[in-house]
Amino acid sequence: MQVSKVLLAEDDFDDRMFFETFVTGRTDMLLLGAVGNGAELIETLHLRNTVHELPDIIILDQNMPRLNGLETLRLLKSKEEYTHIPVIIYSTYISDNLVESCLHSGASLVLSKPDGIDGYKAMLDKMITVVSIKDQSS
Amino acid sequence: MESLKKINGELLRKIEDLQDQLAEANDTIEAIRSGQVDAFVVTADHSNEVYTLRSADKTYRVFIEKMTEGAVTISTQGIVLYSNYQFATMVGANLSKVIGTSFSDYILHESVEIFNQRLKDFDGEDGKIELMLKGSNRNIPVLLSFGKLEWDDELSLSMIITDLTVQKNAQHELEKHNDQLEEINKALEDSNHDLQQFASVASHDLQEPLRKIQMFSNLLWEKLSHSLEPEDRSFLRKIERSAKRMKTLIVDVLNYSKLSSNSNQFTKINLNNLLKECVEDFEIIIAEKNATIDFGELPELEANAGQMRQLFQNLISNSLKFALPEKSPRIEINAHIVDRKSFNANPHQNGRYCHMIFRDNGIGFDQKYVDSIFGLFQRLHSKDCYEGTGIGLAITKKIVEKHCGLIRAVGVEGQGAIFSIILPLNQK
């Protein structure tokens, strides 16, 4: 089975813990790392790019300090070396406006954060599909 | 002989003088008769002597004396030749004292210059100026309308003086009210802004900790439910249920506040398709409760699709929720086109309104509570018996209002409820 490498930008400690907990239980996902905001994510990507170990999926929380999800997404899609990586934005509350802006800026998915274990599992199931869709298309 | 000649010459001159005086007197009588003259001014060495007359045209004078405006005639030098009683009262002077005085004596210092200038420039054209007069115990704002009056071939001015005190006060009141209205509008805008802020806070910041409560209690449940005492298990379940209820409340409040804010976008909507979709969304509950939903042909109309969907959802879920325990819920939805915006309107093929009726066989309600049914956070039943936030029907009403429509509810306890809605087919 193919294992998708995931890089997460999430400033909330609890949410990072939830994410790590549920990814750990999966065989199709590997959490490369979790950073606290978009700026840190860009730095991490630069480092990883030099050793040829970019993630298969980037997951961004919308509300983060320094660079929020949408801002980071735009930055990523403007850099040639990262445009191929699918980006998912998730947030506690997603307004219609946010969804529209994110999709327009090239997000593969916009999801709301779940409020239970089943919801979390379902969310990760949905997130992994962006890789398989990409593999089929390429 | 010489002296006789002299006397004769003097007499002839006197006769000439007298003839001149007679001609002048005749002219004067003619002037008085034709109403051109109100008074004589005889210029003496150091003063003006004025003689007023009682003219033949008495009705005109009575009218002038009785009217509520001041009426004054002045010479181009500004001397009062005639004044009616009203003007004298206005300036708190004796009528006989007014005549012969300078009109500018009655004008408040700051207005005198304006008046004098207009008097200097007077060329016979009618005009109007606003002045402040010195009243007997207060200053009086007046409108002075003046016009040309022939006075022995000399120009003089007839003036009508209107007391503007009442108008000025009314104007002032109006300005005050306008200011107050502006303030209220500002306050309203501020409170609307606050509501927006609150909605945004509610949507993000309140939901965040709530979701954590849900997540952690869910994790606790996974981990401990097998080892917990039954009572402790119920505590944990209560935390989960309360959090879920809080979440529903926040989402509902958010939806309600969204309705207050944004300007509506309307499109042509096929209500049949929309209703079919809504009914499909309720599939599980419909099966669970063995409910039936029947609906006739609904029209196409201009509306906000998202809001119409919410309206259907709220009314259907309301009927399913308040079903009688011993009866299978049955909801009937019908619509027809009517000729006017009224619940009593007649069906009319080419009408401009749609009358929709939602009828159920649920628990109904006592008609005396009809006013509270559409209120925010109003509940007719304890939340232990029927879940809900008490916002659903408030949202429904708001949606109808946003579409310039009408909604009303009629209930019979233990038999069912009927919700009637009138919506315009086209939004302006």
C-alpha cells in the first residue's frame, strides 16, 4: 500500500494532538511533521526541498498567526516547486466565502474540523483521496 | 392809481397762488380717492409732520387692520408713513407713535445694515428679506415682503411683515428631530455592526472550545465507557448532549444573524424541485416516524434559494418534531397563485403572489400563544420533551419578511397546525 506523506500547519496544540493520534492509527498516512503556522511551513518546505523529501499532501489550518491558511496556499501555488502538491485547508468554521476563495486559489479540499472520533476518521479518509485522484490523473 | 395797480397785481398773484393750491388740493383728493395715498408728510424745518387719512375704501383698510401680518408703508428714506395695528403690537409701540418714526428703529442692530442696503438699492422691484425685529419682550424673526407704491410721483414702499416665530420654532424642532433621527440611525448601525461582530465571534471563537469539549468527551467515552459506573457514563453522555445542543444553538444564531445582514440575492426557483430535495434530506426521520409528506404543484418564483430551502426544512422539521405520539405524522403542502398579498386573497391565474399552506396532524398549539411562536428563543414546550433551539420559526419568519411576504400560524391543540405563507412571485 502506498503511504502518503503529510505535512501539517496547525497552531492549536490540541488539534495537532488529535491529528497525530488519528494519523498514527493509519497505514496509508505518515505525518512528516507539524508546524505552528504558514511561515514555518514554508521554511520547512525549503529545507525538505533540498533533500528531495517533499510531502504528498499539505494540510493548513485557516486561522493561524503570521501566515493564515489562505495566505499560505496562495504563496505555495505561486512557487513552481510546490504547485504540484495538493493543499487542503481546514477550519472550525468555514464560510461560503472562505470555501470559494480557497478553491479559487487552488485548494484541493476545504473541510470543517470534526467534533468527534468518527468525524475525524472520516475527515482523514477524505483527505487521502486527493492523492489518489492526483495519481489517477497523472 | 399806482397803488391800485399794485393791489391789483398782488391780488392776481394771490389768485394764481390760490389756483395752484386748489389744483394741488384737487390732485390730493384724487390721490386719496384712488387709494394711492395713506398719509401726508409735511416737511417742516426740523421734523416730519404726518397726517393720516381715513380713506373712502374702508373695507380695504379693515382688511389691512385685521390681518395677522404687519402692514407698513415707508418712504424711500425709511420713514413710516402708515402702519397697521398689528405691526405696532408686534414692536410693542403705540400706533400713533410708530408713524413718522424711522423703520430701522424697530430692527435689531445686526439686521439694520441688510435693511438699509436693500432700501438704498430699491428700484421698484418686489423683494423679500428676513430680519430680526425688536419686539416688546423678545426679538421676532420676520419675513419682510416689500413692493413699490406710488406716492405723489415719489417712490415709496409697501411692506408686509410676517412673524416667522412659529415657522422658525417648527424648523428648529424639525432640525432637532432630524438630528435625533440621525443619532438613532447611527446607534442602529452600530448595533448592527456589533451583531455582525458577535456573529463572527460566535462562528469562530465560541465553536472552537466547544468542539474541543466534544472531541475530548468523545475520546473519554471511547477509552472509559467500559470501565465506568452507569451513573458516570450518563454524566459523560450529558456533557456530549449539552455540547451538541450548544453547537446547534450557535449555528442557528449565526444563521439568524446572517439573515439580518446581507442584501438578498434572488433567482428564479422551482419550488417543486427544492421541496423534493428537502423531503429527501428527511428520508431517515420520515422512515423512522412512518411519516408521509404530500405536496401538490408548487409554482416557480423569484427567491433566495438557500433561504427557501431553510424555510422548507424548518417547517417540515417542525411538523415532524411536534408529531402526536400515537399518530403517524402527515404533512400536506399546497400552493396556489393569488391576486394580492393577503391570506384572504382569491386564487387568480395571473396573480402576482403565491399562497403556500403547510398543514400537519401534530400536537398543534393553543392559538393564544400564536404571537410567541415566531419569537426568537421562544418555546412552547420544555426542551426535555422536544428538542430545538427556539430559533427555527424565528428564522422562517425572517426569511419570509426578507422576501416581502407574510406568514401566519393557526393551531388547534391535539389536532395540528397550519402555516400559511404569502410570497411575491417577483422580487423588485
